[in-house]
Amino acid sequence: MTISAGHSGPPLVQLRAHGRLASPVADDVLVTASVGPSGEVISLWADPASRKALLAGAGLAESCARQPVSARVVVQGASTTTVTTIAALDLPFCKLQPLPDGRIVVVAGRGGKAVVFDADGTPVLQGDVGDGIEHALATPTGQLWIGYFDEGVYGDGSPHGIVRLTAGLEPNWGYPFGVEFGRIDDCYSLNVEGETAWACYYSSFPIVRISDGTVTGWHNKIRGAKALVAHGDTCALFGGYSGERSRVVIGRLADTQHEPVSEGLLVLPGDRPLPDRVQMVGRGPELHVFANTEWYRISLDDLP
């Protein structure tokens, strides 16, 4: 990681190139990617027409919900890469996570369904997890944390805004109503490390840690962060509203308040600006950034 200061304004904080997501089939294109509990990347690939179907609303004739499509799931670990073919995937705008024993959970962002597939791509479990899902992150034991955006919170998702599901896709915890930081209107960012979750949510944007069902929180003045990383009493917030999508704010978690210590602008190696479309996933103190098939990382220890 390099911090560039030879310009006016906040320092430029460079991501480090970590790898590239590899297509399992020559003509496949990337649909989406995320990060598992051990830092492994999980990505979904399909041919261009199938990708379009996977990203079409369930009510449209061309949606995978109407016409299931074939897709490939690639899990890239530190020393192994596995490819699983799902013959008939019908979950639009889906999120993916690796589970123990080579299983994979695929969650529809819209439509309310989640399906667990075994290592051979055979569906073995299905559950209703609600509509309007923004985040889905698994734990080492196979539990699943889900964060909902506003249409899910106030529609057919979950009024809790954040829920935890068992390995059997049954809810076993929901964010409590009546906490001092206000209810969740939209879960902007979610980070899961081990069995513990961190979040920052609209509209008051507190930073909260959920451990063993207990919520600890800090008031926060930084609005609109799309990702966070945290460890101990330090937390960094990434992104924001218009004009702030490259912002990174590093702060200390004091008794009741997130206290900003430094601020910078996140850039690619060579001080290149972030592309218009990136996916950011926080896992503990590590931020993973996907710019199409390029995989970048930065650690909380790297930040100024």
C-alpha cells in the first residue's frame, strides 16, 4: 500500500493488486463476486445472455426466475480453486457465499429465496429469506448474516434490517427495535468476521458491532459509507454519496462516538481513480475491492 501526497487535497491511498478472477469457461463473463469467511473469493460466471437473465427482475420475461440458466461458481482460496456448475439457477440479483463441506449458498437479492447447493451443484436446501437483500455474508460455522435495503425493510424483507440465519436457513436473531441508535432503514454496509457482525446503516449511520446477540454502538457523523472495516477500537469507512465514492475515513471508536482521525481518497495502483462500478466487501480488518475481474485489497493496518 502506498500513500501519495503530491497533490492538493486528501492523500491518495492506493489499493494493492491482489489477483484476478478467472473465468472457468472461455466465453463466460462475470456476474458478481464476494468474499467468504476465510478470505476466499467466490464469483459467479455465465455466458452473456445468461448474465443478462440473472440481472433482470423476476417479473420480466427474460429473467432467470422465469427461465432458469446455467452458471458456474468459482471459489478461489489461498491454495485451491474449485468450480461448481449449477445447471438451473433461477435467483435474480443473487449473492453467493461458501459454506462448510464445499457447499454454496445462493441468495436472491429480489424475490426472497435462498438455495444451498452441495459441492456437485445439486440443490439440497431451500428457504425463504425475504426480499430486498443488499448483503449476505457467511460465518465459519455456516450461519448467514443478511442486510436489507429500504425496499426490504419496509416491504417483504425483514423489518429488523439485519438478521442472522442458521445453517438451515432459519432466522435465529434480528436487529432489536428500540436501540438508542435508531432503527435500520437501509443497511448500507455489513462486515462479518468470525461469528461477529459490524454494520453502518441509514438514517443515523451509527457503527454497530453485534457479538453473541449483543449490540454495541458508536454515534457517527460520516454519512453514506458503502463499506467498513474494523478491528479493536479502530474503524475505517469507505465511500459515500455523490462525489464521495472514493472517500476513506479512519477513526477511533471512543466510548460512544466514532472519532475521525484521518481522511483520504482510495485509488488503484498508479494513483488511477476507482472505476465507476466497483464492488467493496469488508471482512474484519480487510477491504476487498473488485473492479470487473481485477481483485484489490487493503488492510486497516495499511491506512494512515
